[in-house]
Amino acid sequence: MEALIVFAPDRTMHLSIERLIDAGWFVFIAYWAIQARAAKSTARSEPAAARLLKYWLPLIVGTLLILPWRGAEGALLRARFAPTNAWLPLFGALLVWAGVLFAIWARATLGRNWSAVVQVKQGHELVERGPYRWVRHPIYTGLLAAYLGTTLALGEWRGLLGTAIVGVSFWFKLRLEERWMRETFGARYEDYMRRTKALVPGLL
């Protein structure tokens, strides 16, 4: 995953902005790798083949689309959706860091209930504190913000396409997660869904 995220030099972004974005993604990857062993044992999990087709492949494709490319300057996906300027890459880098830190906060709040795939843990707890007071899936919210920030720094249409692909994958994943949560927690989770949006406070 790290190899997919780290930026190579690209003339559309100043080197310091590239390094700032690289650092944000590196912090995210490092934290996830360190914390991955602390999860509870699994009580229920989606089949591996379904995870690969519905989540991992779209995530890989979306990530590849936001990476800087060399060549193919005349291709449609290389076209820019905004003019080159100084502030957009900086704003994108700040959005990457905001998204990464929000996702890390959500991961820390979730604790041992976290999993990288759709699972129900043994002794699973319904977490409604921290960022879960504002959205039901703050890790996805943070990651989508980081993808969007990377896209803004890149400034090309393929980045928006990649972010959209990742967003659709997350949406299908959270729908399954919520079905399992309703089966596990019943009316309590349904009440949580009525009170709290999925990804964007007050909107979505």
C-alpha cells in the first residue's frame, strides 16, 4: 500500500508540497501497521473473494489514478480540472493531513473493535464517542478527505475519478457493515443511524 501512495517528483507540485503529502500518507500507513495486531478475535467475516472484488481492487485502481504519471500529457485523464496555482496544492496537502488525523482519531477511538475488512468481533462494542458522535464511519470520511486532498494537489481529472471509485467502494462496504451492525445491535444501532449521518455531518 505504501508504494502506491508515496509521490514521485512531479512538475505540477512543489517538492515541499509533495513531501508534506507523502508524510501524511506515511503517518497513516505506519499507524495502521502498528495497530493492526491489537484487534479482537473475529466472530463473523465476509469471504476473501468478495472483499477482493468489491473493495481491494477498486481501492488499488483509485489509488493508482491519483498518483503522478509521467508522459501521456495529451490524454483526457491528464487534463486539469483547475488552473495551476500556488494555493490549491497547499490546500490539498492540508486536507490530506486533516483527513489522516481524523481517521487516526477514529481508529484510536474504535480500539480493538477495528478491522480492515467487514467483520463482527467477539464482544463487539458499539462505539458512539469521539468522531463517531458526528459520523458513523469517520475512518472512511478521513480517508476520502485525504484522497480528495491528494487529488486537489495533483489537479487532474483522473484524481477525481480515482477518488470517486474509492468512495463508491467505501459506500458498498459501509452498507454491508451497517446491515451486520443492525443484526448485532438491533434497535440501538437503528437509533444511532437516525441520529448520525454516515460520512458527512448533517448531509450524507
